[in-house]
Amino acid sequence: MDITILYGTETGNAEMLSEDIQSHLEGDHSVELSNLSDFDPGSFDKNRFYIVVCSTYGDGELPASAQPFAEAMEAAKPDLAGIHFAIFGMGDMEYEETFNNGSKRMEDLLTAHGAKKVGERITHDASSSDLAEDLAMDWADARVAEAAGLVEA
Ligand SMILES: Cc1cc2nc3c(=O)[nH]c(=O)nc-3n(C[C@H](O)[C@H](O)[C@H](O)COP(=O)(O)O)c2cc1C
């Protein structure tokens, strides 16, 4: 399957995890990686599956690298019907009231424009003993398997 991993990050955790997911999937799939700040909302492609990795910053805000993308989405209002994505959120329960709000905002932004979420959003907690990379690989494998029947080849 052709896969694009898009990451929204402030201090690099989502980028590092995205690189790990790319390495994990690459043997069986063709996987591109892009910072959301470099991704044009007009370039979504129905023939690809999108894996979005997004952290939360400030007071439940999108991280810096996702903000230009969100603004470009609001401006361009692309029709994302037929686009499938899965989303992995990175946050910290130290920020209990806004835990993983950034990934929720990103999910809402994509679905509001017609994209379909595959599986449930997973939310990593940096205060927990779980390492994000320990959760992400099985999660990614399961989402890619689900997407196989959905994404146009
Ligand atoms: C200043 C600051 C604000 C943060 N705000 C939130 C927040 O509101 N909600 C949350 O779940 N995590 C919050 N976090 C935790 C980050 O999302 C978490 O550390 C994540 O792994 C960072 O990923 P990144 O390096 O890709 O941006 C915050 C972290 C910092 C340093």
C-alpha cells in the first residue's frame, strides 16, 4: 500500500515516532514521511493511506508544525471525501484538562472536511510507563490492515 505519514510536532517527539513507524512499515509498503508544515492540503490522494501523528502544545493547542496546515485547511476547504486516515496522539496527563486535545483537533479538522478515520485515535501519555514506540507499531499494523480494504489502489 502507498502510505504517507504526516506529523505535527513542537519539539520532535512526533517526528521521531513517525520515522520509527516509517521504518517499521517500509518492508511491506511504500511509505512517505512529511512534516504537516510542508504538506499542502490540496495534495491529499485517495490512493494513499494517511497516518497522522500529532502532539499537543500550549493549552491544548495544535503543535507549531501543524498550525500552518490547519490554517491552510481552513482557507482552502479541500473536499477530503474518499481520504482515509488513522491518528496517533501524543500528550501528557500532567495536562489533564487538555490531554491530547491537539490530536483531537486534528482529527476533527480532517473529518470536518470529509476524510474518514480508520480505527480509533490512540492517545499516548508521556507521564505513563508506556513508550510511544511500543504502542505505535502494533497500532499501525492494525490500521494498515483495516485500510487495505478501503483505500483505492
Ligand atoms: C509547554 C508544554 C505544553 C504542553 N501542553 C500539553 C497539553 O495541553 N496537553 C497534552 O496532552 N500534552 C501537552 N504537552 C505534552 C506534549 O504533547 C508531549 O510532551 C509530546 O510528547 C510532545 O511531542 P512533540 O515533541 O512532537 O511536540 C505539553 C508539553 C509542553 C512542554
